[in-house]
Amino acid sequence: MDLANSIARECLAKFDSLPKTGKPDESFEWTILAGVVLTRGDQRVPEVVALGTGTKCLGATELSQRGDRVNDSHAEVLARRAFLRYLYEQIELAGNGQKEAIFVGSPGGKFTLKDGHSFHFFTTHSPCGDASIFEQIEKVPPDIRDEGEPPSKRSRETLPEKEEPVGSVLVCASVGQVAGMT
């Protein structure tokens, strides 16, 4: 099984293992799932370190001046927040000299990710905003249709064919690579 598939399967399995509370009723509801996965060394066994679900953002009239509401509850935003919390916990472990921490101390009091460790972002749907906009092919100028253009500049019809039937998009944060699954 390739890395992209194993990351997708781990995120979906972790979500499925969580209690029913707050999950959509599969018979008529749906949600988007996003997660961050850690791989260590050559084994590349994925470990889910953050998950988030959601599709909503508060409207202007619902925003709170007191800061007591989550303004953006999109899955990728919530997963990022959970990931930041995970990173802070790992920095604390490293600062206390714990071997299981993913960070090691470096000169100047900074921390670096241990060799061979990588993070990968997973989502079951393309993110909102510009990342999910695909123009119609006839409206795209010929010079932008070139295969050398980044995926964000290509129309849906010129993106490479995707082979995996999981229904997800995987973004590998380790080197900025993007791998997709239809």
C-alpha cells in the first residue's frame, strides 16, 4: 500500500473510531474531514496527530467581539488548530528532555524536527476558497493550460488523472508535494 493510501485510511479509521457524538447521520448528512499525520523514518507508518471536521464559518452578524465563538469551523482550520496544540505539547516534551518527543533541541534554544519525521495533510475534499476553484477549460488562456503550470492555475480538465478511489485529496507538507486521489 502506498503512503497516500495509508494516510487516508488511517485518518478515516481514526475518525470512525471516535464516539458518535457530533458526527453526521450517514443516511442524510455529510461533513468534511481533515487531518495531519506524522510519519517517522523509513517505515513511513502514519500516525494521526490531529483531526477536524466541519463546513461552516460564522456570518458577519454572528461574530463575537468577546472571542467566545469559533469563527471558522471548516475541517482544515480545526485540524490546523489541533495540530498546533500537538506541536506545543511536543515542544514541551522536548524541553523536558523526553525521548518520545518529535523535536530535539538545537543551539540557541530552538527545536528542530527529528530526522526522518514528516507531516502530511489529508482532507476528504478540496479546501474552500481559491484552492477549490477550477475554471472552465474554454475560459483558460492557452498559456495557462501548459502542463508546467502549478495545479492551482490549471483547469480541472488539465489536471493529471487520479488513480485512487478513496475520494480524498492528500497534501504532503514535508516538501510541499501534492498528491491527489479522486
